[in-house]
Amino acid sequence: ESITGLLAGLGDTETQQTTLHPLVGRVFVHTLDHETFLHLPEHVAVPPTVPVTYHAHLQGHPDLPRWLRYTQRSPHHPGFLYGTPTPEDRGQQVIEVIAYNRDSFDTTRQKLLLLIEDPEGPPLPYQAEFLVRSHDVEEVLPSSPASRFLTASAGLWEPGELQLLNITSALDRGGRVPLPIEGRKEGVYIKVGSASPFSSCLKMVASPDSHARCAQGQPPLLSCYDTLAPHFRVDWCNVSLVDKSVPEPADQVPTPGDGILEHDPSCSPTKATARDFLTDALVTLLVPLLVALLLTLLLAYVMCCRREGRLKRDLATSDIQMVHHCTIRGNTEELRQMAASREVPRPLSTLPMFNVRTGERLPPQVDSAQVPLILDQH
């Protein structure tokens, strides 16, 4: 009975709608739980073995907005929509989420109405980004690990309220996929902001001297106790600090002109002197032709004028070798003549009495002495 209700859980065609309120410059995390999409009776619990995957996109577009990301470790784990909206994304956005039940192949839809607004309270100009090597991005997106990280990082800051500004997987920053070994994680970048200034400990970690020690393979300069350990293993060589308390100078807006450059005597073009290219053309054409002609004459001299000839070859050969050669040649011609005029009958074992290809037998009147030993194979 529970299985029947489970398989029918994703068959509801009614589209749900949830309203969320992301804040500009603050991290936004929304968990896609199986319980949210499986419409089961109250007495039926969702078993953890139901594989469900999700597909999310901006309404009217094939993909998510540029500030929003989606991740899910496996169909048996929940999915996450996370990101940090920018001031350009302020307003209303509708995200459509489709859930697929991999057992029953049922689907259900849900709409997320995102009302992106400005955050309340003072700005957070002091921002620090940490690279946590001991976690994957899915492990810090839930509220409990995120709150634990904020509490632990408060010991490295001046007293004040901390806020999570952004969470990014190390793979999105060019990191490599770790080997499938226990304890190896992908890594995650966590950005924290505060209205309080940086502590001397953070300033020392991000100093040029500390970066120089990291480049030489030495541990960075850390003058305070690592309050993030042992729950979070931070790579202190990849800590970056951003101070937005000092406003950046505004870029000067160029004044548009009429498009005509003013006359400058020092930049007047120089006159090019006349040049005769006849000599260059003759050298380019005649030199290769002369070289080809010399090579042709040399080849003709070697082929025609340096031939030894048969008479010179015979004179250079010794008499004993010539007699030996002539004797072999004369004996060969004599054997050929004797074979052509022989009248001795051939052995019966060599007579071609039966043709394998045609199946015909030779008549007995055939002169066996004139039949070759090996028939031509046509």
C-alpha cells in the first residue's frame, strides 16, 4: 500500500508555487527535498531509496539565471539551488523545477517565485574568502554547516556580525576532480562579510610575506589560533581579503568629439622615396633559373659523357673471368637445345592423363615428349 502511494506521488499534475526572498549580495540556498515533491499520505513515510532527480530553469529560458547554480550529488540525495544575486538581478524571477522519479518515471513541477530585494542593515565592506579543502559544496549548503562555519570564523574577526556572501565549488574555479579515495574532497570557496574591520591575524595571513612563504612551500604566517579546525580544514595560502570601505575612484567618462583629429606638425606623415624594383625582380627570377640550368648541365654530363661502355667493361675484366662466363653461358644454351629436341618418353607418373580443371583425359596418341612437365595454369 505504501509502495502504491509512493509511485503515485509524482503523478500529480498540479503545479506548486513557492515564494522566496533572496537578498542582493547574500548567499541564497534552497533545498529540493524528496518530501516536497512526493505527495504521499501523512502515514506514509518517504523511503530513502527512492531516486529522484531535478531539472531547474528560468521560466521562458532553457537554463538558470547567471547567478544561480544547481547541484545534486546523486538521485538519492537532495538537490540544491544556490547562488548570490547581483544588483542587476533585482526584481522578480520565476524558476521552474521538474522532479523525475527514476523508479516510476513520474514527473511533477514546482514554481519558485524569487523576489530579489536589497538587504536590510549596514553594508558589509570587509569581505574574506576561504578555501575549505575538507568539504564538498553540498556539505556546506545546509543551514547547520553554514552556521557552524560562521560561528568558527568569528574567532578570526573583530567583534561583529558575520554574513555568508557566497558559496562556490572549487570545480567552478578551475579545480580538479579528486581521486575516488576516501577523505578526498572537491573543496569549496566560502566568502564571509562583516561591517567590522579585519583582525591583525587575517591581515597577516593575506600579507605579501605570507604569500611568499606559501610560494616556497612553507606554512603561511598565522598569529592566532585556528578556530575553524578540526571541523573545517582551510587552505590558508588561498585566503583573500577585500576591503570596500574605501570607495574606488570613479572612472573618467570620455568626452565624445567630432571624430576629426587636430593637426599636429610632429605627427605629419613622411614622404616615401621612389624605388626601382626592376633589379629585385631580375634577381628573384634569374638566380633560380641559372641554378636550375647548371644542375641540368651537370646531370647531362654525368649521364651522357661519363658512360664507360661495353668495350671498356670487357677490357677491364680479367680473361679468366670472361672464359668462365662464356663457358657457363654456352653450356646453358646447349642444355636448352637438348631439352627442346628430346625424344625419350616421359615417366608415367608425370603424364597429364587427367585434367583437374576440365575433367578431360588426354588421348594416347599425344606425343608425351612434347607435353611440358608443368601445364600452364589459366
